[in-house]
Amino acid sequence: MKTKIAFKQRNRLEGQIAKAAQTGDLEGAMELARFGRRLAPIEKAVRTYLCQREALWKAFPTEAERKNKPIEFEHSRRRHEELTSNLCRLFLDAVIKRNGEPLRLAAKEIEAYSPDESPKDKKRWALLCLKAIQAHLGKPWTAKYLASTLIFNPQTKTSKASASPLAPEVQRVDSYSQLRRLAKSLGMPLAKDTIGKPQKTDK
């Protein structure tokens, strides 16, 4: 019974991710793939603030490093101030409206936050991250390139699957056709593979 429920929940989540991705809501699709649900504004604000704060102090732990990279540090500092301001705004808005629900959600998020939390749907989250990069570059990649860059390389009888250090927890993709189907379901365009085609040579 529990297995059937889990299977239905997984199928429902996959459908929600695909629908968001195909309708242009890439941020929403990534949120669903990573957390398994849409976050409330204050939950998202808490997570973003904690993540950026941790990244800021890891990148610039000492005064010397901040002085060595003043432009980068200033950019990160301003971003941190923006996130702080947004979180304070949401907090004060809840207080003024006497709405305790956002504060309860924030408290739960603070206690549950972990930078090492695994995505709920690792394969789709990894592909959506690449889709965001692909959209920025404006150039589609082949299934082979995706497999070698982020997803586990397809496993054959004579070789073991290897994983990119960029996504060590992404589950193995068994074939390029499976990867193509997955990319298509997320509205991710792929360039045509040239595997097996003879290359032209200059005479």
C-alpha cells in the first residue's frame, strides 16, 4: 500500500515538474524538482538568505580576501543586503497583519535547512539546471554531451557508469534514448547526435 502511494506521489510530482517546465516556468520546475513542492515566499526567502550568507563567508572568510577581491565582495555584499531586506520585509508584513503562519513556516525552514539536502528528483533537477544554462547560452546540446557533462554516462555490459563531479548524486541514466525522452518532457531542445556518422575528410 505504501509503495503504491509513493509511486502515485512520484508520478504526480514528475507531471507537475514537466508541466511547469513546458509552460516556461523554469524556476517553478526547478523548485518542484529540488524540494518536491512549491515554497511559500517566506520559505524561499529564508532558504535563499541562508544559502547566500553561507556562500558569502566561504568565499570571503578574511578581511584580506575581501580586500584582494573588492569588486566581487561588493557585489556579494549588496546581494546579501537585498536578501536581508526582503526577509525583513516579509517578516514585518506578517507581524503587521497579525499573520502567524508565515512565521511558523519560517521557523520550520530555519530548523530544517541543510545546504547538503538532496533534490527530490535528482535527474530532473540536474537537467533543469542545464536547461537554465542552455537558455543563457542560446545553444542546444546533444544527448551525449548532456550525459557526459551532468548525468551519469549510460552503462554498457563492458563498462561501468561514471558520474560527473558536478552531480555525484544524480541517478544513472540507462540510455541516450531515455535521456532524450526526459529532456523532451522538460521542454529542453537537443541538438542532433552525430554518433556513428562518418566524418568528412578533406581530399
